[in-house]
Amino acid sequence: MSEPLLEVKRLKTYFPIKKGLLNRTTGYVKAVDDVSITIRPGETFGLVGESGSGKSTVGRTIVRLTDKTDGQVLFKGADLHALSPQDIRRIRPRLQLIFQDPYSSLNPRIRIGDAIGEALLDHGLSDAGNVRDQVKEILEACGLSVAHIDRFPHEFSGGQRQRIGIARALVLNPDLIIADEPVSALDVSIQAQIINLFKRQQQQRGLSYLFISHDLSVVEHLCNRIGVMYLGSMVETASRDDLFRNPLHPYTKALLSAVPLPIPKLKRERIVLQGDIPSPVNPPAGCKFHTRCPWAQEVCSQQVPEYRNAGSDHWVACHLV
């Protein structure tokens, strides 16, 4: 088995809550609380969960857009959060992030050719004489016309702007792309085009992805392994086939029960969770999910479940398993 490309070990990201005239810290928002992920070369790891579960914060912490509180982020064996600014700058082309909102991530005053090509110049990966040709090549690879190179972001549709975001990441020829909800705001037909683009580029370039999404049907189509997050913590990790065939955690079962079936006549027991997701400022004691779990027992409110291997590299944090 190949060595891991990315290892996230017991990652924690807390945001302080400041109050009063003295701006004192009165608590913390525990956005990411003890998350571990391993991604190997050529693999796509899907990270799923409700809004507010901490998925996007994991992605932003990995690339150091957000500082970690504890844990390690190892990329090709190097601890990203321990590197100097000069060293992290050298690694950045190998590790790219595609943002959730393709419009706000683009400067409205910069033509897309310049937006895509500026990183090549900034990192010394191309010179001014060749960068335009490289931008045209990546635009065509992403399903855009070379005639688009001198247009501004507002002249494109949502799907086209997402392709621009993908092109901006791919032009640096990275090893790993973190895609944060890249298709959530797009029509279904455009979603299919973007997903096929991801798969095609992976086959051609040997890319690895951390694919962050709340849409399990998209994740099933694209990912090799899947991790399920709830309230900042990982509750289950397994291969795609194992997770969809035999979900172990009650939260995973509830998420899967909401996925529409391709054949309307088929029926699946629908698990409707009661209440809202608790606040990450003051998460419940014991298992964080016990306040909404239909099968919760007394032990669930008293002890934090161990995150353990239930067999065949299928990890779960649940007292009931």
C-alpha cells in the first residue's frame, strides 16, 4: 500500500469567544474537535455532514487559512502548521483549495486569464511569455473556450465560474485538491458535468481529492472512502461500498435514509431526527449525538464513545456498535 499523501491526526480547531470591555475569552466554538483523516495518492475522500458540522473548517485548517488549536496536518510527511512561511509557500502549489462560492473567490476587476495565470507567475512556475498559453490549455481542459480568457467573472454562469475555480487550482499541477461544496449551488445537469470533470482530471493527472459535501448521492458517485462528521467530530469512516451497504452509526443511518432512491417504487425506512444540532460552544456530554439519537441509552450521555475499528477498516464512534 502506498504511503499517505495527507494525514490529519486528531485535529482540533477552536475559535475563542470574546466578551466585555477587556475583550476576555469566555469560551470556545469547537468547530473541529478531534478529527483524523488519511488520503493516499489517487484517492478521493468524501467528508459529509450537516451544515455546521465543521467540514469546511477542516479544509481551511488543512491549507492553513485557519490556524489549528491542536493535532497535526502532515502533507507528504511534512507538518504544514510547523513550517516556516518560506517553506509553506514552496508547498502551496501542491495543495490547492476550491472554494464553495466561485463568484466571491474571484476578483471582479480581474480578467479570468489573469486570475488563473497569476499563481503561475507568483510561484515562478512560468514566465510572462508562456503563461497565456498555459492558461488557454487549462481552460480547454476544464470545458471552457479560449475566447473566455479576457472576460470578467460577472460574464459567466455559476457552472462556468466553478470551472474557472477548478482551472485556477489545476493550473499549478497539484497533488491534492480540497473541494469545498463545489457543486452545491449548481443545477443537477451542471453538477454532473463538474463531477465528470473532476473524475477525468483525476484519471489524467493522478490527483487526490478531499471532497467536502452534504450531498451523499454526489459523494457516492465520486469518492473511494467517506468520513461522516457531526458537531465537529468524526463519527464514522469507511469505504464507500461499506458505508452505503452497512452504515453503523445512527447519524449515518439517518443521513442515508434521506437520500432519494433511483427507483420510486423502492422503499426505505425514513429516520427523521428530532431537534436541532446542538451548539458547538457547549456540546452535549458523552456522545454528542445522544440528544437526537432514537436509540440512545444511559451510557451515551455519560461516556464519550471510543472511535474504533469495527472490522475491514470501518471506523465508528458509537456505544451501540
